[in-house]
Amino acid sequence: MAHEILIVDDEPDIRMLVEGILEDEGYTTRVAGNSDAAIQAFRSRRPALVILDVWLQGSKLDGLGILSLLQAEDSSVPVIMISGHGTIETAVAALQHGAYDFIEKPFQADRLLVVVRRAIEAARLTKENEELRLRAGQEAELFGNSVLIAAIRSQIERVAPTGSRVLITGAPGAGKEVAARMIHARSRRADGPFIVLNCATMAPERFEGELFGIEGAADGTGRRIGVLERAHGGTLLLDEVADMPLETQGKIVRALQDQTFERVGGSTRVKVDIRVLATTNRDLQAGITAGRFREDLYYRLAVVPLRMPALRERRDDIPGLAMLFLHRAAELAGLPQRELSADAVAALQAYEWPGNIRELRNLMERVLIMLPGNTTEPIRAEMLPSTVGEGAPALLKFDASADVMSLPLREARDMFETQYLQAQLLRFGGNISRTAIFVGMERSALHRKLKQLGVTSEDRGSA
């Protein structure tokens, strides 16, 4: 599909000239001679790019005025300013207002086409990166208000500015890379690169070349820069470091200590300035005992240990995370926003989440896309996959036509209260105080009621 470009200029000859240049290159065009026509054209259908004259005779707004309005409405559409009366001040003003570039008339066709191509490509990459960040969850922030996440944030705030190496442990999908990005973003290296080497997916024979780089021929041909050099001035994350080959572990110990190394096939030592972070979902102490992980590397990486809790340990955060992922999925798919009903939230909180945050994010995206029915209705528990609903509190699967109808009122009420309190305790991770506040009871009264109903500590979930 050809990119559509909106040309705004008060001179018909200029409009025809630019149209001809662009259409010869396969672009489609629309034109406008004043601010009213330009704004109407922009609002009726978003172009891929706007070419905008600074001086528009007989127009309510000049080019800079139109630029400000377009940027306020949709800053993702790049704007190239053109003018036959250009000055440095005008060019600076245009760039300050958000223009991608400024070209003086008369201009060469080749110059215009180069700038057009660059502007469209830059806009495409920006949009693609934003979508990838949303889809991959590559934020530099940990979401949630639980006590555990608050403690992690506090640890990160303390360690980030120090430059110390940090070993981040936790189950797959628990947010280890997000924590690493958060450390980098709050460090003195935030303006430098953040490079990730995934040790779990790297073939052993490629490891050292990827890490240290390859020297190549004497004239520099064939030379390949490794991640240690690419991370110079910034942060290198060794993701799932337990999978690093034992031989490579020995070679990286010295690189970490001296911040120098030799490329594969080279003899010159390369000096770098990097901060190294590492993640693992395995017990490295057990790996040391079994001879699979070097003890000296462990102590160089684990200057500051940081443990990411599993999602089931922070059930209070599940409602907020679920809504965040649901809204993101709707935005990416161009679908209406949906809400979660209270019983759906309780079912999500009751589930064990073996895949942690990654599993929750994927589930919210799948539910939103595959869910039939009225999009104005909230998502209910029965709309969730059976694997999630199976572990839900009994209250959520309550059948009014079941045996309860044969019970006396007192027994039926006790059954309801038992299931209700079990469900609420599960939602709040077994925290009696928070459960009491939510259900509107005194803490001591809730204790008595739980004892009376025979709800044991085993039913209460884990704190």
C-alpha cells in the first residue's frame, strides 16, 4: 500500500511540482491551499506525512500554527516544513514545534525524496518500537502496590545509582528483565545502551563470539563487535546466566574483574566500561555444588541479590495488572475496552499462575480477542478458560439449584459464609486484617467467625 502524503502550499505551481515528484516515486498525494483545507484533510484521513509551507497567503493560520495544531492532534504523523523565505530562526522555530525537518525553496527533487523517505521510516520505527514495548512488556517500571513489590522498588532505588552488580532471581515470567531495566533507567548509565544477552537461547559454540566479538582479518574486514563492546558506557544483562557454558564462565570472570578482554581470534585487549546485571530462575548454589556453575563468577555477579516474587505471592496486584494488560491488548488490537467483573477478578486471584506475569498478560490478550458477545458487558468468571476457573473459590461456581435447596436456612447460610470467606481470604493472600477491612468486620470478629465455620489456616492460602 502506497504511503499517502498531504501537501499544503498556497501556490498551485508548487503543489503540482511536489505532487509530480512524489507520485513518480509511487506515493499517493492530497493537496490543500490554506489552513482550513489542510486541517479538514488531516482530520478526514490521517496521512503518512505532511509537507507544509511556512507562509500561506490568505490563510487563517500560517504553517507554524498548523504545525502546532497537527502535533497536538497526532504527533506520530511527521511534518516536513518548506519555505522560500527561510531563515535560521524560522527553521529552528519549526523544529521546536515538532517538525521532522526543514527544506528551503527552491529544492532539489532528490533532496526532498531523501527527507520524505527518512521521515516515513522514522515514524514507522517509532510506532513499531512502541508496539513492541507494549506487547513484550519491556517497561522500566514494576507495576503493583503489594508490600512485596514496594520492597523490591525500594531495593532498586537504593542499588541503581551505586553501579554494583546485581543478581536477580525468580521464576520464569516473574518480571526479572523489567527489574533489570528499572535498575538501568535509574542508574547513572541511563543514557547509555541496555544490552541483553539471552544465555538460554545461545548455542554453546557461538557464545564467546557473541560475548567478546570476533577479531577478523588484519585490515578489519570480518570483525564483529560483541555485546561487551556494544554495552560500553551502559548496562549488560546476562539473562538466565545459569545456562552459560562452564568454559565461558571462566573467561568472563576476568572480564568482569578487569573490564578488559580479547576478541575471539585477537591478541589486543579491549577496555570497556560496563555494569553487569544477571538473572536466573535456577538455584545457583546448587549449580555450584553440582559443578555446573563457577563459585567465583557467582560472587562477582551476586554483589547485591534481588529476588522477584512469583505472581501467586502478590495476589493483591493481580486486578491492576489484569486491567493494565487488558487495556493494552485492546489498544494494540484496535478493539473496544472491556472491564472485569468482581467474580472474574476473584477467579484470577485464586489461580496459581505457573507462568507468572507473562501468563497473565497472554491470557488477557487471548480472552479479549477470542471473547464473543456484547463488548459493553464486563468479562465474567465463566468467560475465562477452564484452567483458570477450576481453582476458583467454590462460591464462584455456586449453583442455586444444587443441594443447598434441601438444607435448613442455618446450614445454607453457614455454607455460603464459609465459601464467601474462603474466597475473600484467597483474594487477599490469607491476610486476615485486609480481609476483615474488605468484608466489613472487626479482625477479632472475623477470627471467631472463621473458627466457628471451621475455616482452617490451610483454607486461607499463603500470606
